[in-house]
Amino acid sequence: MFSVLQMQSRTKALFTSYCKDWILVVVVLVAFSIVDQLEPFHRQFSVRDVTIQHPFAKQETVPVWLLLTLSFLLPMATMGAIAVFQRRSYTDLHNALLGLFLAQSLVLIVTDSIKIAVGRPRPDFLDRCLSLYDNANAGIPLDQLNNPVNLLSNSTICTRTDLLRDGFKSFPSGHSSFSFGGLGFLSMYLAGKLHLFDERGHIYKSLVVLAPMILAALIATSRVADYRHHWQDVTVGSFIGFFFAVFAYRQYYPSLASNKSDRPFSPRIREDFLPGGSFLGIGSGSNDNNGQRYRDDAGDDDDTRVALDGPSHHSAENESGIGFGQFFRRDRTDESLTGNGHGGPNKNVVGTESRLLPV
């Protein structure tokens, strides 16, 4: 009975800790849906500007459904498979999904807000506005267009309105930011799991890590080929996406330079909520009350141990397999953030400066 109540307390504490994160992600997505309904700024333009005279492509190389599949569902499925079947870690699964949702929600709200505020015409804007390449349906030939004397034109000259609103949302590229947000996060995730920067130079690791980035770059450049965006839109959009991918990743994972880069940060619950006793295979010795319990997230490592104020007494043979308890497992800290406070050789004692400990 006591163990059941203890489990319920841990579950409640964990849910309360991360519930705020998920709620904020949902709030950002709701805000994006509201902002997306706003009318973008209608920037003035010149009908003689050759950069906005391209034809409107009815078929996109990467439509929205394919963008969602490649930049969101693919990273989610890949990280989920690695976390569940290879890492066997619910903490890793949760952190990966939360980080991906955070990155993409921030990408959407920031990209769309800039689009609406700037109101830059797309490369195919004049065709959207005046049907330049559809003369059979009252299209206006380009040679008959003129700007007002000493002035620029505005959207009031447009005879076509069904595509006009989206025509003022060129900067920055949403496809580019979304693709680099999701696939960039996946690239960071793979780099951490493979220890890309372990200073041993494995080419296969670089190829695996760069594959999502190459796919993101192909998606971004397709927007230029489709005349949906200028090259500046794609460049800035790609930077926005990758920036938030790195930002979101570092909220829940160590630096790629860390020798523990394959480990997610520990659950944000107090020490007394961490499972102990037979639940984690930890002995009930007297030192457990005074020392800080600490556990690897992956249960099959040879060097998994419990950090106490003295030598470790935990055996790897007591590791439990996949189960709900893995969600509570503590992850090892980077060696640069651990120590016994006295400069001694004991690297298993968790220091007060560790980022991986809850505060």
C-alpha cells in the first residue's frame, strides 16, 4: 500500500513539473493560430520589379502535407524509435518529444509574426495580383502596366484577390524555418546519441547527423525554384528554424561537447521523490539517507552506479529493464560539472553546480 501511494506521489510530482511546459507549448500554438488569421502588411511595390514577376506555380515541389511529414512526423518517429527500442528510456522519449514541440511551436509563431509585420511580396506576386500569365481569363499583360507618376503601386490595383493575402507573406520562408526546426532538432539529437564531437573523427557519424540537415536544405531551396520565396527569405527562415532547434534541444539535453551528450537531463523532481529501495534495485544501506541518489537513465550501461558520499556500492546486475520506473531515472552529469568539492579523484559525487540536478 505504501509503495502504491509513493508511486502516485512521484507520478503527481512529475506531471506537475512538466505540465507547465506542455501547457505553454499549447498556448504558443494557439497564439500562432490567432496571429495567422491577421491580414499581413500590404507593402508598396513596383510593377516593373522583375523579382516579383515570376509565374504562380499551382503545384509546389514540397506541399504542406509533405512538409509536415518530413519535418515533424519523421523526426518524431525517428527519435521515438531510438528512445524506446534502442535507449529504452521514457525520459529520453519525453524530452525528445517536448523539445521537438517546443522548437516547432516557437518557429511557427516567430516566423508568422514576422511575415505579417513585414508584408514582403512573393516572387510570384504580380501573377497573384493581376494574372499576368493567364491572359485568357482577363489577365493584364505586363507591358500595359505602369506605376503612378513618381510613385509606387499598391494592392488597390489588383484585380485578383483569392491569392493576394498569401502573396504578401514572403519574408521569411515558413517552409525553410519549419524544416530546419524539426530536422535540425533531429540532427542535434542524433549528434548527441552518436557523440559526434568525441574527437575521434568517424565519417559515418557525420553523414548520419548531416542527413536531416541536407533534407532541410533541399526543402528550403525548393521554395526558390517554385518562385514562392526570394533567396533572402530562405536564408533567414533557415536560420530562424535552426536557432530554435538548438535552443529547444539545450533545454532538455547536455551540450554536444559533453561526454554525456547521449543522456537527457534528469526529471525535474525533488530528491525525496526519486524512487529508491527495490524500485531501482538500490540497497537500503544507511549511507543512502545521507548521500544523494543518482542514476543513469539507460539501465544497461556497465558503469551505472549510485553516487553517494563514499564509494559506490551499487551493482549493475540489479538494473531493471524497461518500465515506468525509467521515467524517474537520474542521468549522469558532465564530468566538468561534478566533483567532491575538494578537488579529489572521486568523480561520482554530484556537485552543487550540476545542471542535471533539480533545484
